[in-house]
Amino acid sequence: MELASLKELEAAIAIARRGTFRAAAIDLGMSTTALSHTISRLEAGLGVRLFNRTTRSVSLTDAGRLFVQQVGPTLKDLHAALDLVRAHRETPSGTIRINAAPFAARAIISPLVLEFLRRYPDMNVDIVTEGKLVDIVKDGFDLGVRVEGLVPSDMIAVSLGRPQRHAVVGSPEYFGKHGKPMVPPDLLNHRCIRVRLPDGSLFRWRFEKDGEPVQIDVRGPIALDEASLTRTAVLESAGVGYLFEQDILSDIEAGRVIRVLEDWTPPYPGLCLYYPGRRNLSAGVRAFLDLAREFSRKAA
């Protein structure tokens, strides 16, 4: 048989890692059809089937499991060697893959990511947002962005400087009809826009004042899991919302919404960029980390 190409090996490992052709194709920046053809060529060259495929699922064959066990670590070593060589380039190039919580991605996109792309036009940044915490090494990411307390202990963290803060808001029309809550328990008498967490549970709104923590299991007609949807519901006077300050600050400043209970929402530790210390960093990742440290010093 002819030697398999690097593209074919990466395709097989991506499918094994992600569990579906569609997700793997997105990671690889190619169409699902092109990925299917790539795997078919690899299987034809090997003379064995690596995946059992139906219209609903994809699973490894015995030969596929052996392939992943043997080829996966070798492919990682190969990429590490390539990254080590690229690190000697004067001008960084390539792609950085970042996994972040949705609100974290919104927090870094303008001050950090876009500035990085302006400084290094040969670089690409691929950001994947999801609420659950993932293993960035296993899932093929270079960097992660999470709240400080959620960074895994085996990772190296770079503080992004700015503390996080929540804001409780409602539209002028809503508060004109229903009045403003003065203390957190008053929210039990309001229509609140509930927050659904990635595990499906409903978030209890958290407050603190003078060292006294309070959690309120609010009630309301709608539960949402995305900040932009909550913002829309607040602007449409559907109820009171609980959002990260950066997601609603422009509306507060413009008077489109009114902030309440501000003295009950103190700042807390902010976001961190993190990465595995045992990996050889590419020139692009090192440049991104340097910019993150610069950003952190300015934000502090």
C-alpha cells in the first residue's frame, strides 16, 4: 500500500476523538463529504475498515481501536516536533485553537483576540465555546479560558486581570410596572429570567454583602442558557435578568436597562488563560500568551 498521508491520519484521529464526522469536519476545517472521502481512501489503502458507520452513529472497529492506540501518540509527537521547529520562525503563523465558556469568549474577543490578529496577520484563531469544562489536551486545544477557580490544577494559568461581576437588570418599563427589588429576597416577588446551566439544572442567583452570602432560587416564566437571549428578554420587559456585567454594560450606560442590587454583587476573581506546561509551545501560542500578559498588566 502507499503510505497514508498526514491529512488522512489526522482525519481518523479527529473522528475517533470527536465521535462524529460532522464535529471532526468542523475541527479540521473541511466538509463532511470531503472527510468521508478522506477516510475511505485511508481504509482502502490499509485494506481494513476503521469505523462502523450508520446514519446515526460512528464507532471504531477493532482495527480502528488498534490504529488510534498506535497512531495517536505518534501523531502528537509529530505535531510537537513541527511546533518546535515553527517556534523558531520570526513571524508566527498557523492556527491557535481555544476552548472557552461563552461569556469568557465574549470577554476576550475584542481586547485580546482581535488585537492579536492585527499584530500577527499570518495567524488564525479558532474559538470553540461550550459551557462544560473539557480536557483541552485530549480535545486538541492549545489554550483554555475559564474563571480562575475552574482552571485544572495541572495547567499553567495566566490571569487576564479583570475581575468578574454580575449585574441584575430590568427594563425601565418593567420596573415602572412592578417596582424595584431593594434586597435579594424581593426577587421572589418578581418575574425573573432563569438561568439554565450546562448540566441542565437551574442556577440559583448568588449575592453577597458585608461578607454575607445569599442564594435565591428565583421564579419566572422562562429559563434560558445563553446570555444574548437573556438580554433580549430583559430588553423586551419579560422580567429581571442576571447577567455578567460585560454582557449588559452598554445597555446600562445607554439607559436601555436599569441596574438594581448593585451593592449585593461585588466583584470576584476573573478569567484565566491556561495551557499544559508539558507541551512545546508554538511561536503563535507564545505570542498570544505574551499579549495576554500585557493585557493583564493594563487591566489590573
